[in-house]
Amino acid sequence: MAVSAAHVRTALDRLVAGMTGLRADGRFDEPNLDGTPGDYVSFDSWEWPQGVGLYGLVKLWARTGDASLLATIEDWYDRRIAAGLPAMNVNTTAPMLALSELWRRQRQPRFEPVLRDWARRVVETMPRTPEGGFQHNVSDKINDDELWDDTLFMVALFLASFGQATGERRFVDEAERQFLVHARYLADIHSGLWFHGWTFRGRHNFARALWGRGNSWITVGILDLVDMADISPSVRAYLLGVLETQIAALLRLQAPSGAWRTLLDDPASYEEISATAGFGYGLMKAARIGLGPAEWRKAGLKALAAVLANVGDDGVVANVSYGTRMGHDLQFYRDIPIQPTGYGQALAILCLAEGLENPNEMTEAA
């Protein structure tokens, strides 16, 4: 598949329209712990898929300066804040990352108190596991003494972003701590990839699943962490070493299509596009900022082509696996249904926008 800058720009326009037009059809509605209905699909809902989606929109706006996109983002936050924010947990923290990245560039006075209060409560009140990791509690479930790789993207990046924007080092320090604690328990020393989760109750990694999207949260998360905040030199060097080891494993597992599978090391599991987009973004970005060799960029461009091939005429990204709880066997991951989501849209936006940083090289993906 030939890839051109014009093709990517057209697809980006469709992706934004596809994301803002997402609506739930009732198949995946799940009640929250407080009894309110949970909507993990519709754009107009405060949850983690929408939070990741908004991060993609903010990153795209920061690159293009599109005033209409900025208005869409600000309107979303104004309406949701006016309606009242949900109870704080790992997943409801996700929308704060995009808001912080928006505020650090625009400094809208109305957003700072919201961000500051949320960041303070995360550090001071969010439940923790042994060794101080954030316990992966979500809107509809308490996951006692569990670490999940999703937490780093959903919570730690927000703290790093807000801490860097305000000069409050304690928030950046907490983000560093979370990456270190999670790496201790989730990074597989044998494969170089990351497990989905860890429980201190029984001290094991559940199904030992090398889950695709979870690994992409790590690829994106480490790169964006060191890009958005002044990370301690020793922590930065350590995390980039972990990233290099992960990418070496990923390169061996990329399918001929350019995609990766939902279980990275399982040829029987399906190719999954949200993870592919996250890896593509990370590989292209790492190579662009001098952290990886040319083969990283080439693999990223192949992933870019795979993502483009899954963007429909309606701007909706196909072959995205739905939100994935902790699995206790590998078949659980193979059986996760396909469903358009805000995070699928967002990771595709990140991948395509990064592709535009190397417009003269995109034909390598053909």
C-alpha cells in the first residue's frame, strides 16, 4: 500500500469526524459502582476511552493549530465539567492528561483549579498497592492490590504533564515512581515485553499475557514521559533501556501486514489495530528524536500503512479490540470483541500525525 502525506492528511480529517461521532449502541453498557450507567464508547462521556481520544485530538491540534479542533476540545471539557465530574479512579483520570496538555499551552484560568485539585487527590488519596503503585481501581470494579500496565498512561502521564507545566516537582517525581514500580512487576525479563498485570495477592502475573495494547501503552507512555517532562537522568536512562528491549522483541513479532496481534506472541490471536497504531507512533517518534536505528522507522512506517488500511470511509478505525479486563487465561484475550472506540481513533491519530513528521519517507511503507 503506497502512503503519501496527502493520504494521511485526508485520513486524519476522517478520523477526527469518526471519533467525535461515536455513539454507544448499548451492547457494552456496564453499570458503575455508584449505580450510574457506564458509557465507554460515546464521545460525549467522561471515561478512559474518551480521555485517550482527547489526548489524540490535543496532540493533533498542537501540531496543526486548527482553531475548530481547539473549539471542539474546549467545548467538550466545558460541558463535562459543568455537568459535574465523576468519582476519581484510574480510568476517570485519563481525560485529565489531554486537559493538562491543553492548559500548559493555552493557560485557560478556568481549567487550572480542576487540574490542580485532581492531581493533588491522585497523589494524596488514590489507593496504592504495596511498594506504592497506584491500585488499578476503575469505575465499575475495585482491583485490590493489582498493578495494570494501563495505569501508567491513564494516570502517571497526567502527573508528569501537570507537574512540568506548573513546576511542582512532586508530581513529576510521582510519575517517575509509578513507571519504576510498574516496570519492576510487569516487564518480562525473558521476552522484553510487558505483562498485562500483577497481583500482590498470590504474587503472580495472572495469565502472563503479553497483551498488545497494554504493551503499546508502555511504548507510547515511556516516549511521551521523557518528552513532556524533565525526568531524572538515571530514571530516563533506565526507562529508555527498558523501551529498547521491548522494541527489539516487537520487531521480531510484527506481522507481514505491518500489524501486531492482540497477544503479541500468539499467531492464533487476531491482528489488532489500536496496538499497531501505538507501536507505529512510538517507533517513528523514537527514530525521529534519535533514539533508534533506521529499522525502527521502517517498522513504524509499515505499521502506519496497516493503520491506514483499517480507516473506513466513515473515519472509524476497524479491528480495534474492546476494553480488556484482566484475563486469567489466554483464551480470554483471543475472545475480546472488536468495537470502534475513542482510544482506537486516538492511537490512529497519534500514528498518522507522527507519520507526517517524515513525509518524504512514507513510501518506505509500501
